[in-house]
Amino acid sequence: MTYPDPDDPAHPARPSVRPFLQSGPLPAGGYRPTHTDEQPPATEQTTALRPFVITSGRTDGADPDIGMETQVTASPGAGPVRLSPEMRAIVGLCFEPVSVAEISARLRLHLGVTRILVGDLRAAGQLDVHVLNNETPDPETIMRVIRGLRAIT
Amino acid sequence: MDFEQSPDRVVGTAAVSSGGRPKKAPVPVKIIVAGGFGVGKTTTVGAISEISPLTTEAEMTSASVGIDNPGQATMKTTTTIAMDFGVLTIDQTLKLYIFGTPGQSRFAFMWDDLIKGALGALVVVDTNRIDDCYPAVDYFERAGLPFVVGVNTFNGQMSYSLDEVRWALAIREDVPVLSFDARFRGSVRDALLVVLDQALDKAIRQKS
């Protein structure tokens, strides 16, 4: 999977296309809605699910508490449940604290999709999401970062 | 054998597994690295990060008026962009994330999400294309996020002096303008320390 160059100005913005439709493997010419009872040809192999399929079509509704750097861990008391492969992969990464952005990057899941799935797993009791109670960083924390940075060579 | 049934041993293993596994999650803090095309954002992130920079895809939506077709109605555009980021573990309980983000104004709306809780920003500037960083400077000024303008010197060469850059950007006197080399860890570290200095000033001002 290749990522578009973040600096590439030529990366086309397709108007009026829902965001999650854009990052999936699209046929040439963009997204075309197909008739519902039309079956895809059996020979056609899809290599990856379109991201919105994983979230059951949801493109919105990610918890605003779940930021890119928010730390996530597997819930120690979580019971065994049936999870989708993507959700299983997420829980599998969280045996030690990991950020939402890292989950997204390591599993090559769209950031928006990752946020929604992490929210779902949190609601299901599978993940602990460590939400910070103070949003603005306090001077002591900044001092610690400064000391830590000074220490590196 | 005797020792296999020893309760001490069983308790011991249990203690190790339960004490060792659920590590306390560190507090994450973040700094934004912003700038125009190819100014060295990813190089900056890579120089300071302890892991090789990771990429995450995020979707962007923004309302834009068709510039080419002024007669047309306002249209909503969406696009997927890639964001590079790196991590620096300060200690067991504190992790610094550095997010490199495209600086085009059409992505500005997504910065609202990104700068939430951020300590500050480093705006990377290439003196050959100073205007590339205008949207980032505008945005951080308006958002009240502490920021520093860092001129990436590439080969130690700058087409303009720092004073000229400051003049061209028309930024406030208290916004530091510095030069750094995105390829070197020490240089990036020093630039980030200036960002943190600004962040500390703001945090102290807010507290008092």
C-alpha cells in the first residue's frame, strides 16, 4: 500500500465524495454506485475492504476525547468476545500503551476509522482509553519535556 | 517434584504476570511541525524521533469557493492526506509526539483537531518559498498556539537573513525566528526547545 505524498499539491480532491470512499481502492473514474441487487462478478477479487465497510458505513461520530496521541491499552479484565479482524488487530497491538495514531499507522487503517473502532472497543470494554483530564499542558509537564529533550544528544 | 507445587512459586509467577503486563499509560504531549511543500517537515520529524516516522491517513473536509468558477456555489471538498509523525520517550510516564502536517490553507480546518492540547508548533520555512508557510503562521496566530518560525538551512545556506524572514512574515516581535538544519538531531532538538520555551511561557501566564 502506498501513501500519497502529503506534500503533493496535485493530489486531487474529489468534490462531493464522502471521505471514507476516497481512501479505498477505487476503480478508475471514481466511485460509482451500483444497483443493490447487482452481484459483483465472482472472478473479481477485492484485495482490501473499503474503510467505511469496517465501520459499518459510519464516517462520523468518533469520540472527540480520542485524539491522535491518546494512549490506549487492552483492558485487563476484558472477556473473550467475537471481534472483527480489524478490531482483533487493534486489541492485539494494545498489550502495552500505544497511541491512536500508531494504531492507525501500524495497521494501515485510516485515522478516522481507527478512532471509531477504538471508541467501539472502549464501549465494549475491550480497551482502556486514557483520556487526559487537563487539556492544556501544565508548566510542570512542559518542564519535564524540556529536561528530557535537553538530555538527548 | 516438591518445588513445582510450592504455592510461593505459583504466587510468584502470578505476581510477575499481573504486575508486569498492565503498564501505566504514559501522558502524551505533542508538538506540531508545519510548513509548505518539501520544506523538510518529515526530515525534521525523523531527526528527533526514536522510531522511523510513521504515516497515518486522515480525511480532510473543507468548504471552498471555486476560485476558477466564481459564479459557482460554495462546494465542500474532501481529500485524504498523509501525516507523518514520530515519538520521543521522555521517561516512563511521558511521551512526546511530533506531528508533521501539510501547511496548505485548504487543510487548515483539520488543525483544530490536531492542535487540541498541543504544546506548540514549529513552522518550517524554506527561504526560497517563504509564502508557503503563510497559512500555518496565520492559523497559529489566530489559534493562540505558541509557535516558532524555523528556517531550514539545508546546506547551511540561507537566501535571506532571519530579520528579512521576520519582516516578510510580519510576525509579532515575541515570536522567535531561528535557523536550523532539519537533518541534524541536535539542531532539531534546539529548535523544539525554543518551541517548548514559548509553551512554558504561555502555560505560566495562564496559570497566574
